[in-house]
Amino acid sequence: MPPIRTCVVSRERADPNDLVRLFAGPDGVAHVDWHARWKGRGAWVRCDRRSFDELVRKPGILVRALDVTTIDATGLLDEARAANAMAITELLSLSARAGALVSGADALAGTAPDSLCALVLAADAAEGSIEALVRAFPDLPRFRVMLPREALGHRVGKGPRAAVGLRNAAPTRALLRELRRSLDLG
């Protein structure tokens, strides 16, 4: 059973996978420890925009939690967004290597809707392509990533892709968690 952590903003107890760890750098700036690997004192926060905004408005929360005299939390939301985007791109590649993705219009058209758990859409996917996917997979959650078609295709080892389907597998479950976090980070 994984340890339970408490969000320093909401005081809610949660699994560490649902929170983000923060730490104080030697320069007095708060940083995101996305994978919770840095040693030393840390603070946990819900991975949503409201919580990060609250930390900027009330830096005393982190001062107490991290046991420092002063802290600058102004760039935390941008740092969390960047870490989330990196995690998404890495997990897309990992999912592709694991054979847990379906990509390409023909492959998606021939896929049973119940064999997929979500769709990932390129930032510049054409509206017509998206509408066709919505008709084919009306009940699947859809996530638009900040990657253009060329970059999405490159990440999955293919040519340009407007969309990829996610099969239910370990790497795609982690990818889904990161995609949901990206929505919460707004």
C-alpha cells in the first residue's frame, strides 16, 4: 500500500500519485519535483491550477511546510506545466514501444471502440478529423496535446498523426493520469 500524503493547501489526504512534490532550492525558490525523487524536505500539493495559485498568493504555506525563512513560488505553475508536458511526451513514446497505441486513420477506423480507453489529438488536428473520431468513438475521452501532428507522429515512431488511440495497458494508464493532470493545470 503506497504512503498517503497531505496537500499543504487543501489539507486533503491522497495517494502521492495524485499530488505533486515541491522542494525549496538553495536560492530560496520553490521547485517542482514531478517524480518525487529529490532528497530532503518536501511539501505535497494537489496538481491543479487553484492550488498552485494559492501557493503564490500565500507563500507562508510553503515557508511552514518546507521549514524555510522565505520562499519564491511565482514560477511553480509554469514549472508544473512543463514537467507535465515532458511526462506526456515520454509516456507517449513508452506507450508506442509497448504496442499500446493505435495510430493512423485506417488503423483507428478498424479498431473496436471497446478496445480503446482514450484518444489523444494533435494540437493542429483538423476539425473534420476530430468530428469523424467523435462519431466513431463517441464515449471515449479525448485529450488535445500541445504537439503538432508531426511531433505527435514522431513521438510514436510514425509519420504525422492527427490522433492516436490508447489501449488499456500500464504505460497508457500512466499517460491518462498525466493527460488528466494537464486539464487540471489549465
